Amino acid sequence: MGLEIFTLPHFHIATFTYLHIATFTYLHIVPSLRKYFICIMISSIQHFQRPFFIGVAGAGMSAIAQYLQGIGKTVSGSDRFFKAGEPNAIREKLEAAGILCFEQNGEGITDQTDLIVVSTAVEDTVPEVQKAKAQNLPVIHRSELLALIAASKKTIAVGGTSGKSTTSAMLFDILQHAGIDASVITGAGLVRLIRKGLIGNAWTGKSEWLVIEADESDGSIVQYKSELGLLLNVDKDHKELDVLMEVFATFQKNSRNFIVNQSHPLAKTLSINAANDFGKTDEAGFRFGNFYQQGMQIRFTLNDTTFQMPLVGEHNMENAVAAATAAHFVGVSLTTSSEALANYEGIYRRNQLLGRKGGVTLIDDFAHNPVKCAAAIRACQPIAPKLIAWLQPHGYGPTRFLRNDFVEEISKALRPGDEIWMSEIYYAGGTAVKDISAGDLIDDLKKKNVNAYFVSDRNNFITEVRPHLSDDCVLLLMGARDPSLETFCSSLLGAIARLNDVQCNAIIFYNRKQVPAKCHQQTVMCLRAERFVGLQLLQKVFLLCIQFANSQWFLLLYIAVNSK
């Protein structure tokens, strides 16, 4: 529940959370200034019917918009990425759900609009904000609205600095498998929902349960009063650890029931009842262990139940354990959770396998802080003997704040033969002091004898990394906040395919009369059966030529490959 104060044009909208008043109230101020100041209280989702979202294409905003549309509200919104005549996948899916979408020019706000929803990214200068002020419309922050939604349901709020989206998705899958049609509002697209033609970050269920991702980065997590609070971990990310601990302590106090990860030292300090917690230690009521990973499959035990999942990394074991523990609180057995997670389909950009080409396994991950990047690297190492990681840091402030942590965590995670590449910091706009470069982090890593490389323009990355690829390696792509990252990462699969896809018929320009037909057929079969990059192809051809003792054939093949 929030109070919005419209101020003079040069001030930002300030939000204060106090007093539960359901009616619109004017401040008792100097009458001549009344047109600049109006405070409006919204204390229930029953107090509006036609909300308008400014920045509706954002992950957090679109999820809430879809949920509200699903419970019978008439939702509309705008976004700076919506342009006339330009296709936009998010817009198309929102409109398919019945949500009217507009360009960000103010035309979408009508006399029937009764609430304006904004996010932290929306500035006062946006036309819709100006129009809302002029019309004295109530304005509410996304997190405040989510708090109102949470108050209307039996809510499980998933918190922590890492793993919130994945754990929320796993918990949603478990509840659905158990016959509990829970709702979910999260920050990433669930594959099982995307296959239904949805954006994938929201579902309006028929049961009383709601799963939400509680964000600590902007402090909004303190607003949620949930039936169950779930704390996964506490690591330095957007804020210093002491600040984060204060935030999570408030999260704990606001939760009717609370579960923590006993294996995480800071999370453990906020435990209320260890019997409800999960961890590797004996005091935890839900004990996990016996982790084993083979390729992209993991196996572990939780109490006496074995889990097997199509995922990578110990961090995903902890996410799954957290989800199963929370589901047990709702009344779902560990056996049912194990059955559900055996078919877990994942979420977009969380250890997402994009494909395999020429021995290169391409994985896309949302990792963007030091601990998450290190966890993603370690999770992918069992897949192949060599790992090449690429990171696009986001934000000059966060990169500056976490510079030493990035260097320390990544250098400890990489094996001697692994590599880390970075492209320049993603700039989302606004005021920023650009006094740091991703190249600075690479220089720091080199001083620790890490195989580190900087390629400023990410569009040059695949060309630069080509000589470093092997026929058995993982290419791990990491980054967040940049809406074009998903498209960029997906495009690399095609680029790798073009590098590797040697057309045997095109390179055989020699005179077949000089080569026995049997040898020719055997060589073409060998080359077609495998994919090679550059030098690897030449090595294969060289070995075949030694086998067939035909040096002239090798020379002609070498020229053809280099001319391709």
C-alpha cells in the first residue's frame, strides 16, 4: 500500500508506505500549491479496474500486467520499445492476452484509466507520467502493486541474491504437478509456459497459492507480507552485505513462516526454526547431499528421496531443494517433488542449452554478479574439458562496485585451460560516470595469470574466439539487463555452425583421376561424419593423406579449405 506525492516538476515522485487509507485524500497544504500536490492511497487490488503500465514490456511489469488481466482487470500499457510498424514479440503476446499496447506518447491513458503503474526505470519526463500528473491520477510503483497482489493470496515469496527465478519456477512446476493450480509472478520466462504461447513469466491459477520472486536489489522485498518467506542465500551484489542483511531481516519479520538455507552462513543467522530449513548440516530438517553431475544431468538426495534433473551445477541442486522444501510446507511430498523436477524444462537464460555445433556446446546464462558467474562457470565445467566464458557486465556503477569481487571469484572458478572473455559494459542510459571498462577487469585477471581476453565490440567476439574453440568445449555466455542479449546469444549458434560446417563437396577440387575412388569415398565420409574448425580440419586431412600416401591430394585440399 503506497502513498504517492506529485511534486513540483523538478522533483521526483516520492513514495511513502504508511497509513492504511482506502480513499483518495488531498494534503492540507497551501491552496495555491494544491494542483502540484495530491496524495492517493491504494490499499487493495479491489480499488482499481483499469490500470495502465508505463514500461509494460519489462520483465517485472509484464508479469504483473498479465496476472491482473487474468483475474479480470482491463489492463493497458506502453513501452519505449513499441514502435509503429515494427514487430515486437512481447507486444504481440501481451495483446494476445487481451492487454492493449501503445507507443510511449501518452495516448494510451484515457478518462477511464484509474491507476498508473511505474517501475524504477521510468523517469518523471516520460509523457505518461506528465499526463498522469496533469489528470491527478494515482501512481503506484510496481513493487507496491505486487505487495497488494501478494496480500490478496496465500503467497510464497522467494528471496536471496541468487536463484530466485529458478527456484520460483521449480516450485511452480512442483505445485502444478501436485494438482495445485498456483499462480506465479516472476522475472524470467518458464519454458513450460512459453510453449503455451505466453511470455512465460506469469500464470493466473485457480488456487489460493501465489509464488512470487521477491527482489532485494531495490529494497522492495521489505514490502511483502507473505504466508511463507524463502531465503536462498545472501551474497554481495547490488548492496553491501550489512545493508542486505538488514533488508532480509525485515523480509523475515514480515513473513508468517520462514525457511532458510542452513548451508549459507549469512542466511542461517535468520533462521527461526531449523526443523523447517534445508541444508547439508544435521540441524536442518531437510538435508541434502550426494551430488553427482554427468554432462547436463544432476543427481542428489533430499532426506531419503533421490532427485534427478536435466540441469547443471550444485547451485541448481540447492534451488531444487529449496523448492521441494517450500512445497512440503504446502503439503506436497518429497516423492512428488522429485517426480515433478525430473521433467523440469527450465527458464530462459538460466543455464539454457542453445545447442551443440562442431563439438562446441553453447550455453546462455543470466549470471551477472561475481558469485553467479563463478557458479555458472563451475556448473558447466563437467560438460567438457575446456570452457570459454564470455561476460557482458551491466552498468558502470555495479561493475565499479564489484570489480575486485569479479576478479577474485572468476579467477578461482576457472581451470588452467579455461578462458574468460569480456565485451564492453552495457549502458542502459541515464546519468553514469563512465570511468571503468570491462577491459580493466580483464587486465586485473591477467595479473592473476588467467587466460583473459577483451573484445570491446561483442559483434567481433565470434571472429576473435574462433581459433580458441576446440571440438570438445563449452562456450558459456553471461550477462543481464540488456534486452538484446537473448537474440545475440542465439545468433552465435548459427555463427558457430557457419564456422564449422565444411561442405566436403565444395572443397574437393582436385583431379579425381589422381586419387583412388575408394580413398576419395572414405575421406568424404570421414569429413562429413565430423565437424571441424580451421586447424582441426587440416589436421584431420593431413592424417588421412598420410594414411593414403598422397601428398598432392593434401596440398589441393589445403588450398581449397583456405579459399573457402
